[in-house]
Amino acid sequence: MVDDGLTVQYASMETSELVMLHQSGTLTEAAYPLLESELSRRNAPIGPRPAPPELPPELPFFSGHWTGLHSAQSALVFVAGLVPALLALISYGAVVLAETFYPSASITRVLPIVLEVLILMYLVFAFVAVWRCARNSETTLSMWWTRWKGLGLVVSYGLATLIFLRNAIVRLGDS
């Protein structure tokens, strides 16, 4: 059991303060036994420990954004910004690696098409998620501004990735 000076601190406090502290539910599992031993030393009544506060359930990333439960900032930063940029990098890396190591394999011809379809599906998700999460903005103006920024991010990342993939498809079709 770690003391960290709690025994001395509890000994210097009034009994009523100790009882209120015990009932507050803010103590750690290490602090409760020390406080309870001080209360029992003073022959003060020790009630049951309060239940720990329940944490709100964590929202799932994709379904939480799809239903608009996340913040507008989260939708802009993650759904419309970071994830599309990451998908663009992964798509680029996958196509370059396939062309480098498997230049004549059928996966090299099919991979850009598969990635293009996946990117299109994600862009639809991102647009809907940003649109729905924008409702969580503080004002109507910021809601519409968030929607336009999100649309701009989705379109810019999406178009850049789709143009690259389309070029890869055309280039591989010519070879």
C-alpha cells in the first residue's frame, strides 16, 4: 500500500472532513484504506464506498461519424482531413510497390481499380459524416462553414487520389 503522505494529511484533518471525503467518491483505491484506517482509529462510522462514476460510452469511429454523434471538429480533422490523406498515401504506396515488384502481375492492373472504388466509397462516407456532424456546431453559420470546409477537404483529397489512381489505370492499360 502506497502512503505518499496521506496518513499524515488525514491525521491533520477534521473527522467531518474525512467523512465527507470518503463519501465524495473521488479517492483512489490506494487512498480509501488509508482514510478508512484513520476513520476507524477515531471510532468514526465508515459507510460503504461510493460507486465509481460511470464513464460515458466511447463512440465508435465510423458509425459515430456516420450518424452525426461526433463533433464537427472531429469530422473535419479526422474524417475529412487525416483519413483521406492517409488513404491517398496508402494508395500511392500500394500502386508504386505493385508496379515495382510485380510489374506484369494481374494484381498490378486490378489494384488501382479496387483502390479507386474504395476511395469513392470512403468519400461518400466522409461527405455524409461531415454534413451530419456539422449539426453539432455552435451556430448556424459555423455549421455551414464546417460543411463547406469539409466538402473542400473531401473533394481536394479525393480528386487528387482519384486522378492518381486513374492515371495508374490508364498507364497500366497502355503497357
